[in-house]
Amino acid sequence: MNLPAPILRLHHWIGASLQRKLVMAIGILLVLVSALFLLVVSAFYKERLVTEHARASMQINHVMQAALENAMLKRDIPGLKAILQDMGKQPAIARVMILNPEFEVRFSSDPTRLNLRLDEDIIKQALDSQSQQSLFLQSEQFGEVLRSINPVQNQTACSTCHGELSEHPVNGLLVVDYKAQSIRHEATASALKLAALGLLVIAVVCLGIWFALVRLVITPLGEVEKATKALSQGQFDRQVPVRGNDEIARLGSSFNRMSDQLRQSLQQLRQSEHFLQALIDAIPDGIRVIDPDFRILKANAAYCAQVGQPMDQVVGNMCYASSHGRDTQCPYTMVRCPVVELCQQNGDQMTAQDKHIGVDGNELYVEVSSARVDMMIDGKTVPCVVESIRNLDEQAKISQQQRLSEIGLLAAGVAHEIYNPLSSIDLGLTALQSDLEANEAAKTLEYFETIRTEIQNCIKITDSLLLLSAPAGNVQNLITLDEVVPETLSLLHYEAEQTGVTITHDIPERSRILGSDSDIRMLVINLAMNAIHAMPEGGNLHVTTRREDGNIVLTVSDQGVGIAPQDLSSIFMPFWSRRADASTGRGLGLSIVRAILDRNNAKIEVESTLGKGSTFYVRFPDADHEVQDGNA
């Protein structure tokens, strides 16, 4: 329904305040109740007023009736008419009439009413009941009048003219019409006075109710409203003043408790958030969480460092814009997209290599390991993706540093191995010089042969060391173990001699596998070094190979202290170390072996007995067996 603009504005003004709505509702209720009460009281008062006037008129009728009866007994007709004329001239009386039992006007203060027949129900009722009757009527001449009818009883003195009492109990009817306008005016004035008094009472009551509402309800609720607004703006220390122990006071107390609980919950939430952020920031790999709409929900410091962006620019940004510098989604038909595969295609986890682009345009080759995780966001379970992003360039540097670190451990042995040939060369050159001076040619040739042999030994040691320090590659080469294993073991002769360990090997010819030359040399070095450390009192280190079920099995056995059964599952874990010779180790040797095996498609098994030694079995696919299968 379309309301006029002023009424609509008034409606909005009232509806914007609880105080105005309460006052308006109470005022309307009081007005309605007062109006109903005024109607009832006015009607009752009017009825009482009419009744009082009717009773007063009856008293006048009795007086008039007595005077008229006296005149009639004296047969004083002129005096009777004079009495009627005098009564008719009274200000409150409209007319006075005397009717016979046939309702004919015999005498009247108004001559125009003589001989009229007033055949009215109220007159008949008065005659039949022989009792007084009153009724308001409308008169053409006087308006509204109060007609009072009083039966004139027959008496013994009147029986001569009017007959016996038993036959004619009523001689006539005295009818007096009182002007009712003054009665109505009095009733209306009284009603208006009551209405004015009611309005005054309503105004006083509304004012009192308004004052009570403002003091007891509106003001306390206003404090709650202000505190609520402050709470919505993050001011959790805002409290509501509590006065008394009524419902509003209990509401304020409940609000204060809620505010305290919210402050504590928010503090715990922030602590959890800081703890989670610190936890993922401690992870060296880049971490980010992505929702199904490709938006980054969370990231760690390592990822921000990878893409060269601050945290506030990363979180909330699109994943393809953050890591690939794109304005639109990556074409998942051409590249593997974790969000598409895990969220939209309901995958579980995946690993892929990718190329990220930083803000400076530098390319970063990474390995992305992704897993799906269902998270509760805004009350709904949303599938998201957690990515662990490893910097392959950095990983390659770390791997090479590990290799160089292991090679550093061989420096003393390599220096000793090279020192002996160089000493022999020095002695040979000195003898050669003496023989030349003595002109002994035969011995000179022998010295030259010795020098050549020692130089070749130095070259072999140097070549082995260079091959060992070369970075691992993805290219698979044909490796002859009967050449690689002895060359690598020769680098450990000095360290083995220092601990009383004897190194022996039995490698059949053409023991060939496919793999990385530097990887296989590093594997042999680590297994042999572990065996030497396991024999602090000396012993035998024996390395062999054999063919078995299409594999080349490389066996490294020692006579050391052995490995406890409960430790066998932990020896390949990074940083796990239990050296028997009490030397300090980083615990990376066997973890490097495990990584090499994974790259070269090989497997390893361990057998160990405490106090007797350990044997490691490394199984490589036999290169010659694969060739034979291919030719078949």
C-alpha cells in the first residue's frame, strides 16, 4: 500500500527508535482504553442524568397534580387553566397537558394541542400500569423533550363526575413536556470535561511511562547498543555498566561475559594463527594453500622468498598470478594443475615439476608436491589444495655440497696415496741423477719405468677423485663395476690402514649396470666408510658382486659391531648416526645412499648380527641381461 510521503516519513521516524515506538504504542493503547472508558462513563452518566431529571419532573408532576386535583374538586375550571398556563410559561417546561382516559387533550398550556388525540405507546403504558412513565421525544416546535406522564387517580370525591372507582380508576393523565436541550447540553459538557480530564490523565501517564522507559529501559539498552557497536569494531574491552539485578542488568552481565569470551577466543585464535604461521614458516620448502577458485589462502615465508613477493601480496592473490605471472588460469590441458586435478577431478595427491616466475622475471624450476585437504570455510566444507614447492636449483646445490663434504673426508687418504708415488718419483729422479753422473744407463731405464708407474697411479687416483666429485646427472651410462669399485675403494686405503681394516674385493668381469658413474662411486664410498667406522678394532671389509635373477648384486660385508634390530628401520633416516668408533657423524651417509638408489632404480637390503658384523645387498638391474631380453 502506497502511503503519503509525510506519513511514510513519520512511520520511518517512529520505527527508527525503540523509545518512540514504545511511547507511540502505549499512547495509542491508553487513548483507546480511555475512549472506551469515556463512552461507557458518558453513557452511564447520561442515563443517570436523565433519570435524575425524570425523578425531578415526577416530583414537579406530583405538585402540579395536587394543585390540579384541588382545582378540579372545587370545579374551578378557569383556575385549572390558569395553573396550566403558569406552568407552561416556566423556562424548562415546553407544555403541560391533561388527557382524558381516551387520550384526548382536554386542557393544555398550548391551545393548539386541545382536542388532539395522543395515541402513543408510552401514554397507553402509563394508563394500563397506572404508573409514572418518562421518555425522550422529538418535538417539531421544541426539538427534543422529556415527556413525563403521571396518571391522575380517581377518588371518592370525584366519583360524582367520573363514576365509581372500580369502573374508572383513572380520571386522566397529566403530561408534562420538559425541554431536554439543557439536559443534553449538560450531558455533553460533562462528557467534554471527562474527555479533557482523560486526555490530561493520558498525557501525564504517557509522560511518566516515557520517563520510566528512558530511565529503566531505553538508557540501559542504549549502553548495550553502544557496546555492541564497539564490539563489532573490534573493541573487545568495552563493557556495559550493570545497575541492579533486573532483566536488563542480567542482559548487560551476559553481554560482558560474552565480550570476555570473545576476547579470549580471539586471542586464542590469533595465537593459533601465529603458531600455525610460525610452524609453516619453519619449513624450508615453499608452502601455499589454494581454494577451488585458485585463490591463495595461506603461504609461508619460503614461498614468498621464492616468488619475491611480500606476504600481504601473496595471500588473497590468484595462484597463477603469484607463481606464473599470468592474468588467467593456466591451461590445464597443457600443464598439470593441482587445483583442477585434486579439487575439480577429486584427486588425492600428485607430484609434478614446474617453472615459476618471480616478480623480477627470473625463472625458478621447482618440484610441486600437492595434496587435497577439506577445510571448513564460512561454515562450509571446501576442498582445497596444499602445495609443497621445492626449489630444484637449491636442492641441486645442497646435493652437491653433500658430495663435496663426503669427498672432504677422503682428503687425508687421497693425500697419503698421492704422497707415496710422489716420494717414489722423487727418489727415482735422485737416483737417476746419480746414475747419469756415474754413466749407468741400465739402471736409468729402471728408474724411468718406476717413475712412469707411480705417475700413472697418481693419475688413476686423481681420475677417481674427479669422477666421485662430479655432479649427478639424469643421463644413464653403462658402468663397469669391476673397474669402478676397485678404483673407488683405493681412495680409502689410507683411512683403512689407520684403523687396521683390510679391504678386499671380488668383482667378476663384465659386471655392468646402467646409472650415474658419480652416484655409484658415492654409494660405494658411503657403504665402505660406514663399514670402516663399524670396525674401530680393525677387521675385514669385503666387497663382491654376483648375478642373480637378472640383477647385479653388490655386497658390502664387514666384521664390525653390528646393528641392533630395533635400529634397522632408522638407519636410512637423515641425521641418524650410531658410530661404533665414537667419531662424530652427520648421519647423512645412508640417506644419501637411499637417494642414489631411488635415482638409479636399485634396491637395498641389510643383514646384521650384533657383535659379528653387517652385510648390505644392493640390487641393480643387470645391463647385459636387459640387452639380452631386448634382443630376444
